[in-house]
Amino acid sequence: MAAGRYNKELRKNIKMLKQYVPIVDRVHGNHHPEFHDVRRVFEEMMRKMDDAGSIKPELDSEFMQLREITGNYTVPEGVCETYEAVYRMLSGLDEAYYDS
């Protein structure tokens, strides 16, 4: 049943994440260069998810990298709501992944 939580969280947020991550990278990347790494890791996650199809992919390394890069999804001061939303969605996906 817990795998359902991960799938639900993924379905709820993946479309927005795919849209928002490149935008936040373009808008904030110069002042927050760590977001370039967030985008790189997110894109690797997307590749793994696509390759896995309906099977839950192995994303331990990617979530570990995201937690390290973002300071456990700590939103920097002075960023837009979209930046904050990306961190919130990634954090929720991370939590759901390990609860499943």
C-alpha cells in the first residue's frame, strides 16, 4: 500500500516539476548555482523513471544528492514561490519514496 503513496505523489507533482525545474534553473541559476545540480539530478531521475516504466526505479543516490545539494530542501531566502514549490514537491516525493 505504501508504494501507492509514492505513485500518488509522483502523479500529483511530476508534470509541474518537469515544467518548473528548467524555469527555476534559468531564472535563479546565476544567483543559486546549486540549482544547476538540482536540475541535473532531477533529469537523471526522470531518465531512470522513464526506463523503469511501471516499476519503481532505484533513486536512493539521487535523493541523497538532492538532500545534500539543497540542505535537506531548505529554501534560500529571497527566491520566488516557484523555487519554493520545487523544493516542497521534491521533498514530498523523497519522503513518499522511502515510505513505500
